[in-house]
Amino acid sequence: MSNISISFYKFYFSVDKNTFTYFRLYKVFETKDYFYLYVDEENAVLVAKNGFKLGTLEDFTDFIKKKCLFKYSKQI
């Protein structure tokens, strides 16, 4: 798996040269080690919980829950 730069902004996030708006995400799924940001039913961007360079995991969790309130779920 290669390292890809993902940047998060107020209304969208970018993966390399591609941008995705939060309201268009199909769903957001959180596991022990990753966030899965589904851009459609079959394709997701994996965000490693240990890969944050700015901010904290807790800050991002709160942020993504607010952006995708009804699309967010967590595996226990």
C-alpha cells in the first residue's frame, strides 16, 4: 500500500489531485485502525488513524461525524 496525501478542508477533502465533498460521500465507516470514506458503494478512501500529521485523532473523529452525521457508523 502506498502513502497518499489526504487533506481535509471545511467543505471537501482532497486525495492527490481529486477532490470529494462530504455531502456526496456514500458512507463513513470507522474501525479500530481506519476510517473508510466511501465515495460510492464500492470505492473507499482509507484514512489510517495513526497517520495524522496535523490535529489529533479525536479532532478528526468529531469533525467527520459532524460532516457525515447520518452516514457515519463505527465498528466496535
